[in-house]
Amino acid sequence: MEIYQLRTFVTVAQQGHLTQAAEILHLSQPAVTAQIKALEEETGISLFERSSAGVQLTEAGKLLLPEAERILAGSREMLNKARALKGQLSGKLRLGTILSPELLRLGPMLALLKQRYPLVQLSTLQGISGSILNEVRKKELDAGFFIGKNPYQTVHSLTLEELPYVVAAPAAWRETLQGCDWRTLGRQPWVGATQFSSLSKLHADIWREHNIAPKKVYDVDQEQAMLVCVEAGLGLCMLRRDVAEAAEQDGRLWIWGDAEVTVPLSFIYPAEMADDVLVRLLLEILRDVWPESGL
């Protein structure tokens, strides 16, 4: 029994047609038929039932298909390990990103990945923290970045940096609010965050701590959207200190003061993929790009 015979068996089972399987395998139909016949003779059982519409698995074939798929998966894993030993690791990674590429150090990360593992293909998906966390949890993404506290035990979370936040206000409100307390801030309109944004919990925790319940003019899901709302004079908002300071220097808003809270920026991946070779190489890259994180 050969690996190529099992691959042909699985492909025919998936396609339900010899001609379509032959096209995918880049073989002639007689070659596919001969491989299936050889496998049937070796196992001593019939794997397919033929008809004018194509082929379908026999009951015995249905029982053997998962085993064939397992053997093929094992052979692929062995090949990946062999390539890794030669520095020729290959595969595909899906990475969820948030906020700005500069904050994530995405450029240096991708450059180092390409330098060390040129055969590894990586695609990124930009989103907000809540959606990235959910897609990593469901393994629709292999890994990603996240801001906030991770509530799932099925997702591993490694802190890269603690991000400080400030209370930002429209520039025109400076004269009115300078030196005021949190109770006064609570009577002002605020730009809130949608439930899928990690900043939603941040706002709620801060408001609860200071016993205020501001009226929200909008709920938005992107940090840049929050920033432009403050600049437009719509209300107060919690923003990352570096973002707010850059905008204040340009005269686009005014920083009332420190929110006295930090939020972790983390790298996340499914817990059951902790030993996955591609996830491990991402962690290796991160250690070099984020040396101060202690990963």
C-alpha cells in the first residue's frame, strides 16, 4: 500500500467522479482506476460502487476513508518536520491584526519571517479586538493581536506591552473643563465603544470606578473613528496616550488628564495549537521583534 494510492482513494471519495479526481491529481483516468483497483486487491474489499453518474463509497470504503485521511495528514506532518530540519518549513498562516501596523511592529515581524522562513505564506486580516479574539477562538485565524483581558481558557494570550490611556476632549472644551473632576466629566457627552471593541469594557470600568454614567453620543468600533469624533467636538473619549498626544500637538484635541489605567496588548492563538510548528515560529519571531516583552 502506497501513499499515492491513499491520496487517490481520498481524492476520488471527495470528488465522487474518476475524471474529476484524475484532473486534480494530474493523472489519466485509467491510471486512477488502476490505483483504486490495486488498493482494492491489496485490501481484499471493494471501496467504490460504480454507476453512470460516477462513483460512491461502499460501506467498507466509508469506514476506511477517515483512516486514509489520518495517514495522509501524518505524512504531511512528517514532511513539514523534515523541511523544518532543513530550514525549508512551508505552510500558510492567517494572522489577525488591529489598530496600526506601527504599533504591532508588523513590518519588522513580516520582514524577519520572510528572511528566516521564505516558504511560509502569511495573510493578514484587519479587524477589531473582539472579532479577532472570536475568530482565533474558533480557529478561523491561526493567531492575532488583541487589546484587553482575554476571557477564554481555550485561547493563549501573551502580553507584549501595557498601553496607557488618557481622557481626550475637544480642543474647544479646554477652558470649560480644565481642572474639573470626574463628576463634572460624567455630565458631559462621551463617545463610546461598541461591545466588540475592547475599549467598551475600559470605558465601563472607568465610569464605574468614578461612579459616573455619562450619556453616549455614539458607539464606534475603531480607534481612529473615536479620534475623529473627539476632534469634531462630539464628546470625550478614552484614547491611547501616544495617539492623543500626537493629536494634541497638532491642536486637534485637548488631553484632560490621565485615565490612570493601562490595557495589555497581547498576541493570541488557540491553546490547542501551542505545539503547532508554524505558531511556534511566529513566537520565535515575536521574541526578536518584542525583546522587552519577556516572551
